[in-house]
Amino acid sequence: DCAGNGVGFAAVPPHQTQGPSPPLYAPALKGEWEAQAAPAAPPGALARTHTARKMSFVALFRLHVALFLALVLGVQGLVSAPAKSAGATCPLRSLRNSLRFDAPTVFLPTTRNQRGQLVASYAFTGSGAGSLVPVLPCGASKRGGGGFLRRAGELLRLQATSLEGEVVGPAPDKGGKKKKKKKKQRAPGSTKPLEVHVVGLSHHNAEVEVREKLAVPEDQWNEASKAICEFGNQNIKEAAVLSTCNRFEVYVASSDARAAMYDATKYLSERSGIPMSKLRESLFMLSGEEAVWHLLRVAGGLDSLVVGEGQILAQVKACFERGTELPVEADEDREAVVGGSAGKVVSKLLNTAVASGKRVRSETAISRGAVSISSAAAEFSASRAEADVGKSLKDASILIIGAGKMTKLLLTHLNSAGISKAILLNRSRPRMEALAAEYPDMEIQMGLMDECWDRVRQSDIVFTSTSSEEAFVTKEVLEQEKVGQERPIMFVDISVPRNVDRDTNDLEGVASYNVDDLKAVVARNTAMRQREVLEAEILLAEEKAKYRGWQESLGAVPAINALQKKAEDFRAAELQKVAGKLDKLSSKERDAVERLSRGIVNKLLHGPMTSVRANENPEDKKRTLNTLNKMFGL
């Protein structure tokens, strides 16, 4: 009994009655409704009944807990009332099994506001496992004489004195179900533009085994980029593939960064057979400005294993050419060619990257100076030739012993330095012939190792690059072969292990250098290139700002179209209003009015449209577009 707090309960033990009692409906879990017939209560079964007085302390404690939870739900001032029905299943999961009584009992506290109106009613049922069921009214009289409870489109009249439940008819129609608000269609100017993203891996973060599985030959770049665009939910609108020995990168354009990166990653996973969880460990993902900056640094040679190397620029250029390649259908004379998938956004980015790479190499010294052993050998011999042999590198007689990979690179750098003649010595001719065929603009003589010392005595500069594990050019051999006695000679050993002993320097007329001497040149040039990186990044930042400005201008196109359409709609609507007054005009006069109205609209729009088209940085462009959209309600 909580009468001191204005709270009372009707504890009603079950009794047998002559007829069924009216059902009381209450909402159950998930909006469903259940009706249960309750035993009729005997006359005078009000608060403080015999059964309530016999309730155990535990039952009262549990009842107070339930009451407290009901008060938390917004119930204020419960007033006791007779009950004659059982509640339904509890919709509050936390209250299940919270009330237990010695005997099946029904409690029905009710809540009224300050004017006496019925606000809420709660049915407590107890038959082993009690429950709390809120029954919300849809209306009540000021005097508290009764009210209505809503359930599933019906009204249940609730008499305050007897709690007789009676279905009186359908609930008042307040327009039926609320209509779902239609999504406001986006205006053309508010369409989200395409953004560039890159998913890839490189020598910085992926092992060569992973790079090998993702590598795509250049003649299949377009097929791969087309497959990426068609993969999944087709979130990717444009794509271009860049695959080299040190990196594999996919540049895409999409308005949804997360969806695009997921589709690209899933495609790469399926293509390579590497699980996505494993592949993600090696991948990097960049979006927007970071993706643009990454490609510009790649094209500029700043992200290469050898800073400033020129091969990557040629590869980025090939990516641009492949990405913009037009498709060709197969016929009798030629095979089909898959067109590129680089649209307006990606192709512009690749073109900007190529131009940026050229600018960096022409305006900085980042590509100058040897940074590999082969290039260092050519540069070093050019710097020492005058002092050691008394001739310039171009005038000296050059002999190269060996026909491996290092020799090939050495010939490349010698050729770029203006050397047109060289002599090759090797154990077999096939490799020399294949190597000579790659340099048709150089005059290359070939000989076998049995004529080695005759050739050495006739040469000024000798480069050694063989796979021999022991030095075959020693002090004793040179003395025996009388090398350096008739003419000075310089040996440049680029082999590891060494082919030339260090003590050969003790001989008169002989100067020998090995890889350690060349490493000093490489280190000096690498440090110089690192200093040039800062200057190169300043130039790349300018190119990035230009591209981002162009990209932001794409957002102005739909905004301009929307503004023109809105202005034209207004103009046509205003002319339509006075169409009746224009009937008396001739066709020429009506055309004049039409041209006049169009001219006025165009002149009014000229200022805003010029401002939108102006070349601005990305932030200023965004502010201009936002102002335009707000001003004209686009």
C-alpha cells in the first residue's frame, strides 16, 4: 500500500464468475496485441484486500521494483482502481519474471494528470511470472469518468469505476499511415563530382613475390582497367593501370571512395589469388589530393628506388597513352584493340603527371649525376680519363670484358655520353651478338677471351664485368704481358667479386679503380639529388594546384546548367502569365519580346557565371559554388 504517495493497487485473487469478463487489450512485444480473459473480481475487491495483506515481503519488494521502473517511464501519481481483467504479455524484456506472487493476482494502477484526465494505465499480471503491460489511452474525460485505449486501429472504452472493456469502433482516421516523404531530388548543380583514388603497392611496402602476382604486361593494361570498371557494383567510372617492376598501381575515378577502393581491392585479390586480408597488408590507398600528389611524385622520380631516374616517366607516359587509346574492332587485317578506360578525370591527371615529370627534370638537377654503379663507371671514367690516359673519354679506345647485365647498362650510359665505338670480349659469341644488336647506332667489335691481352695492350680504358670469382688482372700478369709500359692504361672494375687486384696500381702507367671508388660518386650524386627533391616538390605543388583547380571547375558545369535552367523556367513562366496580352502582337513583335527577355536573363547571369568559371584555387572555387547555390537555391 503506497497511499502516502498517492499510489494504490487493486490486488485481485481469481474467483469463479457466472460469465466471461470483458477482455482488456494491451500492447505486446513488437506492436502485437494479445487479449486474455480474466476472472471476475468480487464486489469490493479494492485496495487492501485480504490477498494483498497476505502478500509476502519478497512479493512487495518486487512490486516496488516494478513500480519504480514504471515511474521512470514517465508515470506520475498512480491512483488505485479496481481490476477485472488480466494483462497481456509484457513488452519490456527487463521486466519478464520480475514479479512473483503466492497466488495469481491482477494489479492495475492508473495515471492521471493534474486535471484528472487518464494518461496511462499499466496492467500487472502475476501467475508464477508477473509482467508489466503499458496500455496507452488516446483520450479521457476531464472528470476521469472514462477514456479510450487505442489498439491496432480500434478504440477500447475504459470505465474508470469498473474498468469494463468494450470495443466501440474503429479509431478516428487521422489521414492513415503517414506518407513517406519523398527524397528531395538533387539539383544538377549539387551532383557529387568524380574524385581520383589510387590503390596499389610498390617496393616501399610489398615484397617482390606479391608484386609478381599482381604484375600486368603493358599490352594488357587496358583489359585490366576495363575489368576493374566492370567489376562489382560498377562504382568505378574510370580506371588506368600502371604496372612496372617496382610498383603496381590502379588509378580510378569514383564519387564513392570507400566503394571504389573495396571493388578495386577485391578485384586485385581475385585476380592474384591472394586473400584480401593478406593483400591489404601490402596495399596503400590514397584518395583525392593525396592520390594526385602521389602520382606527381612518381612521375617526377621522387618515389623511385633511384631518385630522379627517368624510366618511370616513360612508363607514366605509356599509361596515359594506353588509358586514352581508342578501341579498334577486329577485321581481316588487324586484331581487336581494347580501348582505354581513362575518362576526363583520370586522363587529365595522367597528362598532368607527364608534364610535371618533364618540368621537374628540365628545371632541376634531380636527374643529373650517376646513381648506379654502371652510370657511375661511365661518369667516373670521363672525369679521370684526361689525368690517367691523357685523352678524353670520347677519344679513348674502350674495351669491355664481359657481356652480362652490367655490361648492357654500361653500354647504355656510354652511348648516352656520346661514345660510338667499343670492343667486347667474352667467352662465347652469341651473348655478344645479342648485346650488339641492341645498340645499332654503336660500332661494336667482338672478340673471344683468348685474344684478351692483345686487345688490352691496344686499349686506353678497360672495363671489367665478368662472373669470375677470382681476379684475373693481377700485378704479375700485367708485368708479364707488359701492359702499361708502352701507353698508359686505366682499369675500371665494376664486378663483385673483383676482377682486378688493387696492387695493380703500383705499376707505372697503370691506374685501377673498383666498386668502392665508384660508390663515392654514387653517394655524392645521391646527396645532390636529395637536395634537389625540395625544389622539385615546389614545382610539383604548383602543378597539383593547377590540376585541383581544374577538377574543382568541373563542379561549376552542373551548377551553371542548373542556374540557366532555373532562369529559363522563370522567364518562360512570366511570359506565360502575359501570353493573353501578347496575342495582339505580330509574330515579329512576339519574337522581339522573346529575344528581349532572353537577353535580360543572360545579362543578369553573366556576372555569376563568369565568377564561377574564373580560375581560382580549390578553396575559393568551393566558396564560390556554395555562395551560388545558396543565392539561387540550386
